[in-house]
Amino acid sequence: MKIKDVEFRKFASSEKIADKVALLAKQIDEDYKGKNPLFLPILNGSFIFAADLTRSIKTPCRITFVKHSSMQGASSTGQLKTLIGLQESLFNQDLILVEDVMSTGLTLIKVLEELQSLGTKSVEIVTLFRKTKAREHTVQPKYIGFEIEEEFILGYGLDYDGWGRNLPDIYKCVGQLPPL
């Protein structure tokens, strides 16, 4: 498949993703029995994963959204920008951050610092994909869907310059991405 003159090939089918999401939901349900977690999906990329995950959760929960970004095109700028902030108190809340791809871990380190400064009871991370570089950081997700290498992926909410979010499967780039 081609998007903006870049070749992509199927990496994970929608069925494989659905199975992994169901497994993650089951693990979270077991760990949060008797609690009422607040899910905090990080937009934009996690919106489809977050919707499927939270619909699979049996534990009573709430959901609110935040939009943090350190990406420009297909690469990280290294600087965190808060684009949409929280509108409610997180004091004494059990939070579950929902991330699409943990690429470097740098964004989540800064997000966690910010959230913990607000008096949260606990903060855990669920990510659908974790890349190799992210495994090197002290901040690690408790729930991980897929371990991947340093490949660029899109589909299932993930995009390339705004394209491909609507694809039900995950695709990975074949070759190098051109600079945007």
C-alpha cells in the first residue's frame, strides 16, 4: 500500500490487534478489581486503541483525554507540548495512561512527572506498541501489547502526516521515510 509516495506493508491484522486488546483489558480488570480507574488516553494516536480497550474493560471506570505531543511528521522534536490540558482534579485517582506507541519514552517521562505532581494515587501505562529505544528508560508501561523494533507504523489510529489513521490493520514502512 502506498501513502504519500511511501510504501507500507501489513504488519498486524485487525484480528491480532483485537486479541491483544482483549488480553490487555483482562489483565487490567484483574489488577483493578475493587477500584475505579480513570483512563487517560493521550491523543491523537491512541483514540481507536483507547475506545476498543475501554469498551472491553468490565471494571467501573471513567475516561478523560489529554493531548501531548513531541512529534513533528514522523520524528520526535524532543520537546513536549501540552496542547489540551486536563479539566478535572486528578488528586487521589488511580490513573491508567493509554498510549499508542512508546517510541522513546521521553514524552511519557514528562507526562508522568506532570501527573504525579497533581497528587495522583497511582499511575500506570498501557501501550499498544513499545519500540526498542523505549525499553532503555526508567519509565516503563505495566501493560504492553506488542514489542517492536524501530520501525515506523501506521493504521489503527496511528498516522503518517495525518494519513492512515482509519486503517483497521497496522502497517509498517518499507524503506526510509522522506523528510516532511
